[in-house]
Amino acid sequence: MQTMSTRDHRAVLLAPDHVPGEFGGSYQSACLALDLDPVPGGYALYLMDMMNIRATIISTDTGPVRQAKDNAESGGDGYLLSSRLATRSIIDTRWGWPEELGGGPRCQFCRNPHPAWIYEGPAVEVLIGEPFIDFGPPPVVGSDIVGCIDWPACDTCYDLIETADFDAWRGLLDRYGDPDVPMPVQTAWREFWTSHRPPAPAPPPPWTPHRRRRSADSIAAHWDDFTAEQPVDDVVFTSDPHVPGLAGVDAALEAAHGYLLQPPLPGAVRSYPYGEGARIIRADGDGWSLVGRTDSISFILLDTAPNLTHLIGRGPTLPSLMTGLDRIAQAEPETNGQS
Ligand SMILES: [Zn+2]
């Protein structure tokens, strides 16, 4: 794994020889996704997480992260000395996290990344609080920085909140009680418990290329769970441009076949071990991601078909495509987060 964790923060190495699996694709494409120049030395992304604020610090000094990564790979705890982060190496600070690395909505009660409910909160003066470093003007939360704010909740926390039982609430009530939580946030937190509005189902997050890459990474990482939930019918292909999703599947498969003739930039194809003799293959291109097993089915995700997963049966050409992509991935000199 390419990330090191403490309770509240993560540091991620992004470099020509190491592109996190969450991004898939090449170093160049990951830099493009992050709006960064693909400099040869790479970047260290520091993902700062507090209950009320998430932020990303981007540094060109990759030394501490590489050191922690080496330490973790040789059996150490991978502890990162964040105090070594030199201010002069910081090139940008941003609110939130990249979506591929877990940004986007989360349960405000336990940080679960899949909130299913939204509580519209009471009007509060300030939710943001004082950041620990100057990130510029704070983002507007809800309709206005002094207006109502929403509290996303996962199913588990929703159940706890709705029990209206103090014993069930006890664990939740402590969440924003840490001394480092700014007072305005603690105030907003208390207000939530006295006057929040009824919950509503959370809308699905918008479909973006970032979310596609994150979804592809999740399918590869949780293959068995994901496939167990999928219908087994094979997708119907078409080159009819009036059926954008299916036509997009054709185009994506064609682009993936193209990789066999002209290998893409390193990292665009990845191969992970799966069981005995099989591999999970992930390939990414412009607007599409392909995830599949060398001995089984595959899935295609498209930017033109939001929230849809296209199942590709074995068929006559898929086996040779997957084994060909596997050869490309394993021939690369660096692993790019593969194992
Ligand atoms: Zn939760």
C-alpha cells in the first residue's frame, strides 16, 4: 500500500515511479487530474483530516514520504515525521481531499465515506472554525457560510441518531468534544442535537472522472463483494452513437485493444494477483476504466454513462485482451502501486 496513516492524516506519494492505485493511469494523467505539472521529482500529498476540516497540502519534498514508505515496506510502522515538512517545499494548499483519495461527502459523525442520509442543520454563525494553516478564504458550506449547514450521516449513525436514546447517542456526542475542535464547531454540534431537521436520503454524488477512477479502484480492491452483487447478463454492444453508453463500451474496448499494439504510458495498465494463477487487470484511458479478471468477466466504467457499470462477458476476444494487458503491466519496470 502506498499510503501511510496516522489517526488523522495521510501522506501519499505521487511520482513517476509511484502513482497511487486510486488514480490508476499514468503519472501524467494523475497530475492532470490534480491540476499539477508532471515534474520529474513528483509530489507528496498530505491529507489533513480533522472532524470539521479536511485539507490537502502539496509538497515537492517527497523525501519524508519515501522514507516512511520504505520503512513500512521493511516491516516498520511507516510513521511519517510530519514536522519535517519544510514550508518552502509547499507549493499549494487546498480545501478538501482529491476525490480519488476519499474526498467528497462523508458521514459527519464517523467519517464513513458513504453517507446515505442528510440532516439539514440549524442556522449557525460559523461552522468552519479557524484552520491550522492559512488556506485562504474558507469554502461556503450549505447555502451560505452563516446559513444552514447539512450533516451527512451513514446508515449506522442514522440508526443511532434516530433511536433518540441517550445511551446510543453517548458515543456520537463525544465526536466533536476533542479540545482541538474549534468552539464554533462545538456550538454547531450542540445545536444539531437540539434542533436539527428531519433526515432525507442523501443524493448520489455527481459522477466525474475522479469518481470513475475511485470506483474502478474499489472494484479491483473488492472484486468478490462487487461481483456478488452484479447481474450476470452480458452487455450488448453497439456502435450506434445514439446509444452513448453502449457505443462508449465499444470505443473503450477498442482503445484497450489499442494498448496491445501501442503500449500506453507506464501505469495506465495495472495487474494485481487474484487467487491461484489469475490476475485482476485495470486499464484506464480517456473517459473510461476497465477492470477485469484474466479468467473471468470484466467491467467498464464510462464518463458518458454516469453511475453505470457495464459487465463484459468472456466472449471470443476478452481472454486475449486481458492476458495481453497483463503482459504489458508486468513488463513495466516500476510497480506503480501494483503488487
Ligand atoms: Zn457514520
